[in-house]
Amino acid sequence: MAQREVRGFTLIELMIVVVIIGILASIAIPKFSSTRQRAYLAAMKTDLKNLATQQDIYYDGAYAYATQLSDANHTPSEGVAIIINEATGTGWAGTATHFGLPGESCGIYHGDAAAAGGAPASQPSQVMCTF
């Protein structure tokens, strides 16, 4: 009687592979979460910087800053909400939040506008965030 050759993995080998994949996943998931948070913050900062540029363009034509995002021809990134808190002929202030980061916000102000209520901006024309 000829003995045939058995090929394949044993149950122990398969269990070891599953354990290794589980360990790697437990390391990778927190890293992914932190990367996603940094991406959301970057989107808020970029949107506020773009709004600042659009506000300067609007000011050149109207001699006042836009009070609405549509007036400044600005569309925020997906998931980002921007509010123009104050806009006059001498300054403006705005805040941005992201739906994926509840409780965190970024703010900017320019000119003699007051830093937006609750906004973290402390220096004119610089985007500052709380987190």
C-alpha cells in the first residue's frame, strides 16, 4: 500500500497566522486613527487659509470683507464647516470645525476683528487650532 503525500497547513500553523494578523491589526488601527485626525485638522487649516486668500480678493473689489462664504466664492472641503463670525471693512474672523472631530476647532482673524468667540486664534492672520 502506497502512502500518499499530505500537503497543506496544520491547524496550529493557521492559528499562529491568525494571531500574528491580529497583533499587526491592533498596532495599525490606532496609527490609522491618528493619521485620520491629522488629515481632518489639515483640511480645516487649509480651508481657513484658502478663505483668507478669498477674503483678500473680495476686499480688493468691495473694500470690505465678505460676510458669507458664497460672497467670497469659497467652498469648504467635505466634512468641514466654516463660519465667518465677523466681517467689516477693517477685519474679519472665522472658525472651522470638522464633523469627524467633535469638540475641536480652528480659527483665524485678520485686521481689527476680534478673535472669534471660542476660537483659538491668538495672532492675526494665523490659523490656530484647539485639540
